[in-house]
Amino acid sequence: MDFSRLAEVSGAHGEQLSDPAQVPAAIERCLAAVRGGQSALLHVKVVPI
């Protein structure tokens, strides 16, 4: 399930990613949304090691 899409249709900022290199920028975008008064959800897909 794409939880980020569920967040978006609920009026929140939602992002889904699987590339670890994208995490810092995604966190910054989520924090910016929260600072702007919006909820945020970051859905990160991880693979077993």
C-alpha cells in the first residue's frame, strides 16, 4: 500500500521513496510542510539485508 498517497488525499504532504540517497532531502521537504502547518508522512521502502 502506498501510504504516502493516502496522506496526500487526506490533505497532508506525502512522499514515498526507496533510494537511501533521497532520504535527507525528503526529510527536509516533510519538515518544511510541517513548519507550514501541514501534516507529513514519509513512506520509505527498505529491503532486507
